[in-house]
Amino acid sequence: MQADGLSPNGVTFTCALKACSSIRNLRKGQEIHDQLVRACLLGEHLAATNALICMYAKCGAIQKARDVFDTMPICNIASWTALIVGYSEHGPAEGALSIFEQMQVKGFSPDLVAFSCVLKACGITGNLDKGQEVHAQIARAQLSESQSFIGNALIDMYCKCGALEKAQEVFHLLPFPDLVSWNTLIGGFAEHEYNDDAFSHFENMLQRSFCPNEFTFSSILKCCASICFLYKGLQFHACMIVSCMHKECIVISGALVDIYASCGEHFHAQKVFSGIPNQDIVIWNILISGYAQSGCSLEVLQSFKEMEHQRISPDAVTLACVLKACGSMGAISKGQETHMRIVKYGLFEEYVLVGNTLIDMYGNFHMLSEAHEVFDKLPERDIVSWNALIACHVENEYYEQALSCYQWMQDEGYFPDAITFACASKACAGIGFGCKGQHIHAEVVKFGYFARGLSIDSGLLTAYASCGMLLEMWDTFDNMVIQDVVAWSVVMVGHAQNGNDEMVFFILNMMLRQGIEPDPAILTIVLYACSHGGLLDEGLKLFDAASKELLHTREHYACIIDMFCRIGRLDKAVLLIEEIPLLVNPALWHTLLGACNKWTHEQLGRWAFEHAVQMNKDDGAAYVCLSNIFVTTSNRHDLSMCAISQES
């Protein structure tokens, strides 16, 4: 047109800018912007100027869109909405909320597009209060939430903010939910790991004759990966093979790699991975993250090596997985080498995830000074950083330092979460710090974490049991939502440690009446109570009865041997030791040596001593036990020889 000497008008510019928006051609759009200025139509022709704002917003040049908007002498609802769309699509999402407020102050009423975009911004920022306020505005404006367009935006916002019940309420108000509605709801439940609900909604969707697409399958496969539900994952994979969907969509392929790697199915993970034509860093990260999640540390390092061989540069996610693998394997050199690379790439300053994983890795290496050094250098800290530091001290049994870090965290203005409370409770249990445990218990209740079936409940239970605070222990137990076998075992330990052997049997019977099957740990506690209470017959009956259901552990045999030793039946103890040579450890020989001293059995004591030092020639405890036997039997010559041998 211009080649023929014709000058474009406002309508022409509007159409041309819309075309640039559709194909995201920013350069051509900027050329038209210049022409619009030369034609003196910028700001004068409202439709063309709005189209220019829309073009910049669609192309991600949000600041340029804002600059054009700010020069407009007159704007309309389309101008405001175009800017809100840009901020909601390309960020920052807070900008969309700000423009939305300004628009209403200027007297403009939002339309459906503006409402849907600001709801998206609320979801991105996790601003549930603002989202609910916008929901109320929609109702007041009589823009029915039952319309799928606005209804889907509300479902998405509530899902992203974690208000899944509200999302379901809106969903049920839709007279004709479409595939987007179902995908949004299923995706929301999958994202927050409410896997059973996600599966239930998926089945309902199929019953309503909706055909799942790649987004549906990617969400449902994510559920399978998070709970290692391999059987369902295989079923869904078969469905996708029939529809050939997995070959067409990289999102589906990535989800399949994730589920197989997360479930430890290396062969299937590699097979799907190998079939992906363009293996970029995202796909590699899915494979490596899946291996890391399933504890396949060697596969993480092998995949990382292969990725680098293919000249794909790692990012923060990759290196965080490598650090996790190094920590699990105790690969100190590889971990420190990776740390140096992180510093070299500048990822430490940019990504808090990397710093947090470094703290965790050094904790696994028992290198707490290095963990502290990393923590101190973090440019930004989040609750995960503090949890990693506290957990380091707890796992390495520096319980008082862990509680100091817990207090330090709160002094810095951070609020504890479920993981923080679980670690702090474990620290209290480790040092028998009952008063501090009660203080933490009060905070758990205050922050709403108690009685939600979390590991915190077990941690508090253990803390009270370790401190001998049995009334508080029972009160905590009675208020637990999930009284699993671990909780029962902690209550038993609390009474066993305080010599209440009869209560241990009473608790065992309570547990059995509630249909909870004892595990090996429970049997160990009961046998321990039998041993310390001199209840040999009861202990042997339990041991024999459990043989039909459980594979006996070293601890079970140790309790029975201890029972025989306590009542002087050393012949029975020796017979049992000879039956289980692979399960015998130094502690069992020490038990037998102690019994030989008690029952003045010098010859058997020598035999036990010889076996103990065969296991560990530097076993000082064995020498002390043998010396005590010689003192008891008045064998001064062998006592002197034993002392000389120990010194040498």
C-alpha cells in the first residue's frame, strides 16, 4: 500500500499492529510505532494507540507498553485492560494488581478480561485475600462465576493460592465445565500433592465423557511420580501409547521420564528419555531430579556426566541435584568440586536453592563449620535455609546448637514451619530438654501445625518420652490424628525407659485391639521389657509367635540372649549365639562377658573375649570385662597378663 503512495490511517495502523501482536514481531511493531508518531496519530487515534500497547504487552516489552500508556491524553477500558494483560502475562504480576486499582480509582469498571487477568496475577503472587476481594467484585458486578471463562480463572487463582476447597466450590457452580475447567482443577490438586483427590477428579472427568489431553496427563503423571504410584503410571502410559500422544508432546514425555525416574525404574526412564528428539536442559533436569528424588545417587552423577559430555551446561537445578547425590553417597571430593563450580558460575549468589543444598550436603559430610560458612555467605535466606542448618546439627547430634539456631531464626523474624518444628522436637528429645519441648509444643499449637498427621507430632511425643514426662506424652498421643505404629512404639519406649514393664504389655494389647500390627521395632521394645523384667517365658513365647510373621533382627536376638544372661542360663545364650553367627556384633560379646563376670564363669568369659577381640583387636571394653572376671574369680596372674596385653 505504501509502495503505491497511499498513506495508512488509524484503522490501517490498528490492523497492522494487531498482526504484529499475533506473530509476536516486536521489531516490525516498533517500526509501525515510529510511523504512528510521524503521522501524529499516537494518542490521537485511540484504537491504534491501544493496539500499540497491546502489541508491546504481547511481545513482553511491558515497560514500552507502560510508556505509551502514560503518554495517552485519553484512555478507555481497552487501554487499561491491555496493560493489565501484559503485566499478568509477562510480569511483574504485582503491576497488574496496581494498574487494576488505579483503573478503578479513575472510575473505570473492569470487564471480564481485566477480571480474569487480575485473578491470574493474584494466583501468581499467592495473594488469596486480594483474589477473594476480586471474586466478591465479580459477584457484585453480576458477572456470573458460572461462566466458564471467569469460572476457570477463579478456579486457577484458588488452586494456585492453595484454597482447594474454594476451587471445588467454584467448579461445582459451573453448569457446563469444559476441559480447561477439569485440567485446572486436577492440576491444582496435583500441584499441592493431594493425589487421591486429583485421581478422583480425573476419573469423574472420564465418566463425564471428556477426553484427556496432554495437560491432563502431565498433571496426573505428576501425581504418580510424587507417590511412586508406578502401576497407575504404567496404565496412563499405555493409554498415551494407544493415542500416540506421548510422541507428539514433550510435556508428556517429560512427565513419563519423571515418574519412571522417581520410582527408580531406570530402564523405562532411559527408554522414554532416549526417544525425546531435543534433549534440552529441562528434560535432563527432569531425569536427574527424578533419580535424586528416588535416592539413586549414582545414576544422578552418571547422567550429569553424560549431560556434560553432550555439551549441555548445567543450571541451578542440575547442580542442586548433584550436591544432593554427593551428600547421600558421602562423595566429599565431588561435592567440593561442584561447590567450586557453583561459585565460578555465580549461581551461589543468584539461587538460594543451591546454597540450601550445599548446607545440607556439608551436614551429611559432618562438616558443620563448612555448612555454617555457606549459611553465613548466603545473600538471601529463606525458611529452607534455616531448616537445613538446624537439621545439620540435629542429624549430627549437636542438639543444643540446633536449638540455638532455632532461637536465632526466630530472633531474625522468620516463622518456623512443619520441618522446623520436627527438627526442634527431635533436638529436645536428644538432650531430654522437657521445658523447651513444652515451649515448642505451645508454638506448634499456636501456628496450627499440631494434630495434622505430621512428623512434628511424633517428634513431640519422643521429646516427652525421652524426658520421662509421661502425662504430657499421653496427652500428645491422645490428640494425634494419626496414631501409627511409630507413635505407639514411642509411647512404649517412654514406659520401658522408666521401668514400667507392665505398661508396655498393656500398650501392646491396646495396639492389637485397634488392629495395628506390631513391626520389628515394637517387638524389640517388648522383648527389652521382658528382659529387664525377668519375664523369660513371656519373652520366648513372643519371640516364637513373631517368627511366623516377622524376620527376626539382631536386636531381637540380643534381647533373648540378654534374658538368658540375666537369669544365668549362659549355655542357652551360647547356643543362640552359635546359631546366628552373621548377626553377632561386639555388643553381644560384651553382654556375654558381663554375664560371665556376674555368674563367675571364667572359661566361657575367655571364649567370649577371644571372639570379641577377633572382631576388633582394640576393643577396650572387652579387656575391661575380662579383667573384671579375673578379679571376681581371684585370678591375679591372668589379671596381670590381661593388663599387659591391653597396654601393648
